[in-house]
Amino acid sequence: MNDRTISAVSAAGRRVPMLGALALAAAVLCPVFAEAQAAPAAPAAPPALVLPDFSELVERVGPAVVNIRTTERVRSRGAQDLDPGIEEFLRRFGIPLPNRPTPRGGDDEDSAPQTQPRGVGSGFIISADGYVLTNAHVVDGAEEVVVTLTDKRELKARIVGADTRTDVAVVKIDATGLPAVKIGDASRLKVGEWVLAIGSPFGLDNTVTAGIVSAKQRDTGDYLNFIQTDVAINPGNSGGPLLNLRGEVIGINSQIYSRSGGFMGISFAIPIDDAIRVSDQLRATGRVVRGRIGVQIAPVTQEVADAIGLGKAAGALVRNVEKDSPAEKAGVEAGDIITRVDGKPVERSGELPRLVGAIKPGSKSTLTVFRRGATRELAVTVAEFADDRPARVAQPDGAAPAAKAALGLTVTDLGDAQKRQLGLRGGVRVDAVEGAAARAGLRPGDVILSIDNTEITDARQFQALASKAEKSRAVSVLVRRGEGVNYLVIRPTR
């Protein structure tokens, strides 16, 4: 048999030369091989989730965290000897302290001033020469402050300064070459980021707890927006550092939200940026200087923003302007909504005291205000903050011919003497309230200053404006009550 007679059976049942059969097989199989070679490799398994190890961080930062113990002098019978942490827990949450037994010698010993443990807290060293940062409430009213280092040294400390408005205090111990913390940047924090706390809950020194940042910019203080975390914080943790994974202090643990007195998963820390600004002033002068403009403010609700044409519920509503204050001299009026300070937006009313407080007294600033549907800028010279003493404003008295308005209000004109007493140019007094006005919260004795951004001059004008108000929409009225003003929204019945 020669090469020509070699054959095979094709897929169709015909005899074909062997070389042809091989070619056919290659043609059939090659696509299969090609597909096998082109098939993507199986995806790699995702890397195993590794939780952070805090041990190195604690070894590095822990020596800069201290325990702070305070005592106070008392004349009355004190509590039995308690663990300082337990006593602090009872004191802060209003639980009565147990009485100690009366000495056998009589009452003379009790009547004499005695030193007893007051509380326990935490702090952290910010400089090698012995400056320690803590909370103001930890050292407030203390007769003696004792700082315990991690090497068990106990050193008496003097209070350099404390600022109750931010709850920041600085104490000084006489020592050098101390380990100090590294200060971080709280503005770089992200929600969900791991954070760590070191402190002395219930007097248990150098206790470490961890969690995440739950929220930022929590508006719970006059001059601070707090960092919210789920780090376990208990009495005694106050004043201790909140750390990021780089070992930097980004906050001072200060408060907890609790219905039981113990930790419930929500704690708050003072941003370290604000704390350092305060501590710098305390170290330099022993006090904190803040700016003020002399206004009483309230939040702006979305309902009010829609009714007056502001659009977004932002800014601070001026309820009252103090007499002879920087705000009054600048032309700020009750009912204005301050939306910016030196170009910086005021998103919430609580931001205004912080923005103004950060301005050096005597400086000139620009306030952007929304008034009766229009925005304007006012120049103000910031004064130094002092205790708020609202101006005493006499209540309007006397009567004038009454006018019945369509909004369920009976109003009367204000006399010239009443306007002078109240510091007003116009407005009408509410004598009786019913219907939609009563549902909106107006009361007899209120003074209406404007309606739908139109300033009120007398009762006749108010009646004309109220009569023209559309029945199907909300009507905004600016109301003076006592020493403050507020916007109320009347929704007339269709």
C-alpha cells in the first residue's frame, strides 16, 4: 500500500486521505485549544481582613498619658473613703455620696476644714517641660491637683488656666525631659476611621479602648463642634487623648451621651485644633480672649427659610441686638439672618459664636445679612467677650384704636414712647389672637415687626397687608416677644 491509499473516514462517512484527516482534526480541535488558552485565570481570593494592632502605638504614646487626681477642702461631713473613680462617677451623675460615721470626739473634727478626694481624670503631656492638657471640669474647684506618670511618680501640679466654655485646661508639673504627644490635624479625620483612647476610667490607669469616628461636627457646645466616636469612655477618661492610627492626638475625650450614667456607645471629643488654640492663650495669659458682637441668636428652620425667601435653612437668626453693642452700631437689626462672617458661611446658628469668638477684639469684620428678601453687607468692629447681660426692655403699655386683621389678629399701634422704650422704628402690638395666628404660636402682647419681609409701620398698613395675604400659602411674620424676636409662619385656612 502506498501513501496514496492511506485513508480515514471523515465525519461525513467518506473515506479521505490520512493527511487530510489529520488536517481536519487539527481544524476541529484548534478552536478548542485556542479557547482553552484564551480563558481568563480564576480571580484571586480577596486578601483576608486584618484588624489593626494597637500595641506599638500604645507603647509609643502611653507614657505621655497621665492620671490626674484632685482634692478639695470641705467643712461638712464628707463621704466615706471611696475609690476616686467611683466618687467621680457618683458626683458627675448626681448620685448622693454616702455619709461617713461621726467621729467619737464629737462634731469639732467635722466642723474643721478637711481635705478629701474630689475626683479623678486623665490628661496628656504636650511639652517636655511639664505642660499637661486636660478638661476644665477635671480641675475646676480643686484644692490640690496631683499628676501620676506611668513610671508611678506623683507630682503636684498648678493650674495654669481653665476655660469652661470649651472645657479645656492646662496644668503644669515641675519636671523636664518628659515624653510628649504628637499633635495631629482633626480636620483630616474621616467618618469610619479607627481611633483610640487612653485614660483612667474609674481610676484604672492607662486603660486603652478603641473604636471608630461615628460623626464629625456635632454641635453640642457654645464654641465647639465635637468629634463623635463609639470608643468606650467612662468617668475618669475625661481629659485623656483621642488618637489616630498614626499615634497623633486628634481630640480630648470630654463627654458621653448616657441614660444610665455609663457608656452607651456615644462619646464626644474636643477637636485638638480648637483645644490647642485655647491652650496657647491659657499658657500665655491664663485666660482666653474672644470676640463678640452683642446679638442673641436662634436657628433658621426650613419652614422659615421657605417663607421669607432665603431658600436654604442656614445662618443665624438675630433675635435681639444689645443696646450700644458692635452689632447695633453696625446696623444689625432683630430679624436679620447672618449668613457669613468675613466671607465664611454660617451653616448653623451655633457656628456664629465660634466664628466671631475667633476674631481678635478690636478687629474690623464684615457680616453678610439677609433682611426682608435682600442680602447686604455690614462692617462691624468686634469687641471683647464679656458675660451676657441682655438689655432690659419694657413691655409695651397703653392702647390705641384696634384693627381686626384677616389672619386672626387684633393689633394696635405702638405709641412713640413705647417705640423708644423698645428701641423700635415701627411695629404693632397684638391684643387678641385666634384661628391660624393662634395655631402659629402668636400671643397677646407680641409685637409684629414685619409681614412677608415688609416692615410694619402701623396697624392700618398691617391690616392692608394681612388682608392681601393669599389664603393658600404661608405668611411669615417677624415677632418681638420680650427681649428677643423670632419668625412665625401663619398658614391661613383655605
